[in-house]
Amino acid sequence: MLLNDNQWHSINQVAETLEIPPEKAQKIVEILTEADMIQHNSATNQVKLNQNWKTLIINQRETPSEQEPTPATAIATIIIPPQKTLTIQQTRITNLTDTSLELEIRINKKLNEIAINKIN
């Protein structure tokens, strides 16, 4: 993965790695910057992975020791309709967009993770 080295990379380098046009890479960078997943230096047009996400990637790569049992993982997918609120286990989740959103939830003893996807 290109951005997990905590170094700045040019948009062109990202585009080449992903094998996409630089214009498309620029749009992706804008979305990921807005979501606070990457840092974008607009003066140099370079990006790097936000430290919080780098930590998450490192934690996912770590494998439990042989003495430690693999923690059980709960996985769920929830579709939240536009402009609706769901309450799950005393947690209110609101979709403020005009599009249905899909939440993929993974939970184990070490990591709670929610991935949000826009449904087209």
C-alpha cells in the first residue's frame, strides 16, 4: 500500500499506483481529505495517510500469538435510508444525506470498525 509509509506522495504517484487518471485521483483525494482519512498539502499537491488510519492498518496486520486465542468477530451490515435515524444498542445512527448508506460493522475484543458505503 503506497500511503502506509507515513511519507508524502504526489497525486501523480497515487494515480500511477492505482492505474487511474490524475484527475480521478485528485477527486478521490478531495473526498478522502474531507473524510479526514488522508492529509493533503495543497501547496505541493501531495498526500499522506492520516495517522489514525495508519494505526488502524498496523493493528489489522498484527496477528495474535499462538497462545492467545483469536478473538470472536461480530459482523453486521445495516442499510440506513436517506434522512432516517436508527438506534442500535443505545447508539443512534443518523443518515443526513439524500442517499441510502450501507454500514458494515466489525467488532472484536481489540477493534471496533465501521465502514460506510454510499449505495448507488
